[in-house]
Amino acid sequence: MNILQALILAIIEGFTEFLPISSTGHMTLATHLMAIPETEFVKSFMIIIQIGAIAAIAVVYYKKILTDFPTWKKVITAFIPQAVLGLALYKFIKSQLIGNAIVVVVSLIVGGIILILFEKIVSKKILEQKEIIDLGYKKSAYIGLFQAISMIPGVSRSAATIIGGVLQGLSRKSAVEFSFFLAIPTMAAATLLDLAKIGFSFDSSQYMILSVGTIGSFLTGLLAIKGFLKYVQNHSLAIFGYYRIVIGLLYLFLIIL
């Protein structure tokens, strides 16, 4: 992987991390399109540059992050399922799922169908419009279980947590914000776990590539957070479902078959 490729992947990560279309899935497809070998470093790169996205959340929500302790208790509760399953399945996920184009394509298409059905049928029947402060710990844990599904590449973490949040009675805006906050411990833990497993064994050029990726994802993440939060308050997420299906089918027929 060279610097330009790293920058392209960073832009993809930053723009797609907070949208319900799967950042890991898009980066996996992009690496195949750019013919980047599926090395352990490339897999680690796709995990580690999420730190940039975390930094973007911290900048946008720094006041709430520093002062809203009740919200943080619920976020940590929701993080527990991902922490337990992620630690137990780390080796399998990294060796068998990350970088697997077939898994990504299937997840994109199936996830797109689920997102459309959710918007067309399920969400219209949910009348509750709670704020995060009204969310109980049990319901927070349920949202965390939804997020855990996103360990499968192509299953959007954002989509899973937003759907989980709305199903637990949160308003769309609150569900999106809860998804943002939950990303902080989730992505931080994923990055630290990967770094611990590989022992920080990068050379100078790889550290440079990681730096470019992290900074790039931070800058593009800032734009994505503000734009998506504004969009989701008054628009359906179904368009992202259709997008997922189209991208999945295009990749299936043009690249894999």
C-alpha cells in the first residue's frame, strides 16, 4: 500500500463510518479494486485508522463527552456485548472475515434489504421518541447487541446501532447520537486490541501510512458527522439501503463473477 492508496481508503473510512453503509465493507471493496494485497498490515490499517473517526466525534461533541456522565454509563453498558464478543472472536474475524469480498457483498445486499424493510414497515409502527437520558440500562445493552452484529464486515455499525436505538424507543436524532458516542469505546478498543495483538510491529513507512490514514479519516469524518445528523432528522434511511444493494450487486457482477 502506498500513500495515495492510504489517503483514498482514509477518505472512504471518514465518509462512510457514520453512514449506514459500512466503512469496513467499502474499504474492503476498495482494496480489491486497487489490487492492494490482503496483508496483515492492510487489515490492521482498516482497523487502526478508525482512531481518526473517534477524534472527529470528540471534536464535535467535546462538551457532552466531558460533562454528560449519565449518557456515558449507558454507552459503556451498550459497549459490553461488543467487548466480550470482539475479544472472543478477534482471531476469527481478522483471519476469516476482514478482507473477505464475498462476506462483504452478501452483508451489503442483505443489510440494504433489512434497512429498506425497517424504514418502510417497522419504523412507522414505533411511536416512542425518547432521548438518551430516558434510555434504561437494559435497553442500552440491547442496542449493544445490535452493534455486535457489525463485527461482520459489510454490516454497518452505524445502521445496526441506529436500528437498535429506534427499536428501543429513541428518536432518530438520539439514536444517531448514541451511535456516535458508542463508536468511541468500540473503535478505541478495536484499535488497542489489534495493536496489542501485533505488538506495534510496524516499520517507519507503515507508521507514515497509518498517520496519513488517521488524519484523512479525521478530516472527512468531521464532514460526515455534521451532514448525516442533519439529514437523518427529516429523511428516510431507505436510500442508503438501495445504495447498499446497488454497490453490492455491481461489485458481485463486475469484480467477483
